[in-house]
Amino acid sequence: MNNQQENVLRDVEERDIRFIRLWFTDLFGELKTVMMSPAELEAAFDEGVGFDGSSIEGFSRVSESDTLLQPDPSTYQPLPFDVEDGLQTARMFCDISMPDGNPLYADPRQVLRRQLSKAADAGFECMASPEIEFYVLKGDEPTPVDDGGYFDQAKQNAAPRFRRQAISALEYMGIVTEFSHHEGSPGQQEIDLRHTDALTMADNVITFRYVVKTVAEFNGVLATFMPKPFREHNGSAMHTHFSLFEGEDNAFHDPDDEYSLSATARQFIAGVIEHAGEISAVTNQWVNSYKRLQFGSEAPTAATWGVSNRSAMVRVPTYRLHKPLSRRIEVRTIDSAANPYLAYAAIFAAGLHGIEEGMELGEPAVDDVFALTRRERRAMGYKDLPGSLDEALRVLEKSEFMAEVLGEQVFEFFLRSKWDEWHSYEDQITPWELAHNLNL
């Protein structure tokens, strides 16, 4: 038993933790949990916890259903409000393995770990910092809880109080927030998380969603991470800032460059732009995701990069331009309902490929790319991003690059499941059709 495991067992005893929640996600980022008593925790560290992997979509076949949860002691945290009859509960994320000890290739954490390991072999540590947007709604037919706009101080204090409660719960669990504010649409909120290594951040995003939804429930409202719940309002993104570090040094910083961007950073951006269409179905995995991209304010519609340009897919922020630790890039396609493990794996894989191949970065976009028509974008040399889940899946299924990133099992299951989702969406008869076509 290692020191981390011993520290967890000691803390469980000292705090009188009565239940442990073992957390993991399916391939689409849906949180799964198993509850156990502390008496079983030492055996769980030593032997894992068996479960039926074939019952989790995409994990394993019925003939190979025996799989194990391996609790990751570095993720242990008591939950601030998850109390069963007054008894304290804690959670740990789990890695998933086969009975022979080999990692389950379809585990989303493992998909991300493979890219982080590849980066480490090249001397890089992968860092991420997301800005997570979501709506807070009320009523049986959900409506926004307020009528505020960007940075507004809400007239009613429900939204600020909600954000304070959520931030307090997150920080209780060791998740450091940087800023929070009202976003541009009624009921829309944003909370930004301080940068950390990519695997920890992906775990933090899953925890964030759980915490926010739980705080909302306590307040009698609903928090939703749906990419675009309202036709007339902005969609919810998870703009994420990425950087690579070499030890204590930011590999993206070059003080002699016009934008303080190193050659490594430029190659990373070039890789993300090159593979933008192929990774779209992962960074934007839902039918509804493309309503945000096609009809949302400042949402990227083309594979572009820009300096301070919020209509570009990849933006280079100019805040603290010459501060080495602050040099990063912001990828604006990812939405708040993405599986962070797969989305971050795809971004880092694309960027690392750009570095490996020494890809060259073109000139930055200076236009409002979102305001351009498709014809205008093409005339200016911009390559369109997929405009629907259908288009994204057609690009993905031809991508040898993404088949390697995700692994054969995940790649095939993801495609099959998402095609089912698209076809289910396609066969709907919508209110718009009835309103416009019923009298034909």
C-alpha cells in the first residue's frame, strides 16, 4: 500500500467518513457511481472493485464483462453536502482495468492518459483551464431565473448567491476557481477554473457539473449544461485555455515573438487547426451542439486562429502578453456538455501532432468570422467546421488520426452510438414542420 492510500484511510477514520462514492464516467461523460463502506476501502485499493463492464455503454462485450474499478487515491475528497442521514461522504475517481491488471482501453480517463503519456515522452506537461458556461432555470417549463446580461449584477440575488454557494462547495473539494460572473444571456452563468494538469482538470470538470447541479437542486432550480437550450439566447461553451510546460517553463512563451508565441505554440495551434474537422464530433458530441456553433454569438464556424479575436476557433489572449506563465491558447469550440476526457485528449493529440510534424501556422484571422457567410469564408480561404452532427460524423469516420487517438473500440462505438443519435433526431416531426407544412 502506498503513502497516498494510507493517507486516505487515515483521513477517512479521522473524519468519520461513513460512505465512499467511487466515480467514473461512460464514454459520453455521464457520471457513474458505486457507494461502498470504509471497511471495504483497503481491499478496494489492493484488489479493485468488480463490476459488469458490459452494462456501461461502449466499455466491454458481454463475453468480457468482468472489469475492475481501481480507486485513484490522489482524487480523494470529502463531499461538502452529500450527506446521508447526517453521515459524511467522500468521493474518489477510478481508473478501470481488466482482471489481468491491464487498463481498459475504453476508459475515458485512459484515453486521455495515453495522450498525456505521449506528451510526457516529448518532455511536456499538459495544462488546461476552462471557462464553464451554463444556464440556471426555474419552473416546469424552464425559464431563466433572471433577465441579466454580461457582467450584470442581478437585480435579484438568487444568481450571485447560487454562484457563491457553488464556488464554496468547489473550493471545499480543492477545486480552485478564478472568476465567476453573469454571462450574456438571461439566466446564463460562467465560472472559471484555475489551470492545472489536464487529467486533474478533466476530473474537476466532472465534479463541477455534479456540484453545480446539486447546488441548483438545493435552491429549487435547474442547472443545465445543454449547449443551446434557447433559440433566442447564446449557447453555453467550455472555452478552454491550453498550454504545455517543460518543467517550470512555459513551452508556449517566446519573449521575442510579436505575440509572445513560441514556435512550439504555433505548431500546436497549426495541429489543432489541421485536425479541427476530425475532432469536432468529440468536442461537440451532441445534436444540439451544432445549434450553438451555427447560431450562437461569437461561436466559431471555421478552422481559424486569431489574436484576441473571439470569433476564431483558436484565440491567443493578449492579457499579460509578456508574462511567461500566462502564455496560452484558448480553444473556443468545446461546449459545456462535452466529455472532458475525450475532448482534451483530442485537442492535445492534434496539437502534439502539429509539433511532431513541424506544421506551419498561417496568418491570424482579423475578421468577424462568425458574421461571414459560408461563401465569404471560403472565398477568404477559411475552412468551415462541420455544421451538424451528421457532417461531423462523416468527417470523423474517415479519420485515421482520431481512430488512433480514441482507440479502435472507442472509435467504433462512438461512431455507432452517435449515428443512432443523429438518425433518431432526423426522424422527428418538429413543431416547425407542423406549423409550416400541415396545410400543404
